[in-house]
Amino acid sequence: MLETQTIIKFYGWEEHYSVSGDIYQVGVILYQMLGGHLPYRETEWLTSKQLAEYDDRAHPDNTIFADECLKPRIKWGKLLDFETLNAWMPDTLRKIAKRACNLDPEKRFGSVGNFLAALAGARADLPDWSINDGVLTLRAIPTCYRVLNTGPPFQVQKRRANAVWRNDSTFSTMADLRSLVRLTESRR
């Protein structure tokens, strides 16, 4: 992929490391931990037309071509697609990751401490979603919910304490997973 010096010269950034750059890199890791898609193979970034041209070139010219195709995505902030984050990802964490990965260093967190404080502040409000045996589950008190991947529309079940799971028909018309997750969270 693009070498650091190429990226620096492309954007006109200074040629030294900074805390802001570190925050960006940790933001990218956070983005990936939250389920964001970031291809590592250079060919995954290319359109079908670009891929055909890539295949017509020999190495290293094909790699240089891929880098040139990727530069506009970087320049316009299209490298990370925040729509690929998991549907159950809270908006608070999505906003923190977006801010840490902002192309403009002035719009990122001013310090690592500020970044960590934002993450710590978001922690208290995070719903306890997990995937158990392939099933998206919200552990909450007094009622837990799980979303069965039968949809769309999806099937939602609930239970109190250690009772058996039973269908919750109030969710029967929900086809959008993100909306379903937010509605489920509002009931906890």
C-alpha cells in the first residue's frame, strides 16, 4: 500500500510523527474493532475497470497503479466506511471513532487523555450486546433480548432472569437491524 512518505507528501502534512497521527491510527484500530471493514489487499479497493487495468500491468507497476487509485479515496476521507460498523454499535462509539479518524488533525481529539476520557464517558451508557452461539444478544436487567437472524424481518425473543426464551411479537414488523437494535435498547 501507500508508503508513509507518499501519504505525507500527498497531503502536505509535516514530515514528523505527532500525537494527532497516533490518535488517527488508534482510531482506525477502534474502527476495525467495532466491525468496520478495511481491506488489506490492494485489489479490494479497485473498481472492476481499475482491476482490469491492474491485471494488465506487471509488478511493481500494478502496485503503483493501485496506490494512485487509492489516493483520491484518502484525500476525500473515503478510506473508512462507517456504514460497515455493526448495526448494534452505539452512536456514541461511532462518533468517537469518526472524530479520531478525521482527516483534519485539528478536528481530532486534542490529546490522548481527551480521547480516553471520551471512551470512558461512553462506557457507562453502552448496552451489553454480545454474540452468543451466533445469536445477537442484549443482556439487560430485568429483561434480556436476542435477535434471531431469520429475517428480515427478524425474530426477537426475550426472557427474564433464567426463564426460557419466548418470542416478542411487538418486533414482528422490523426489517432494519439497526432500527431494531435501537428499539430493543430503548426497552431495557
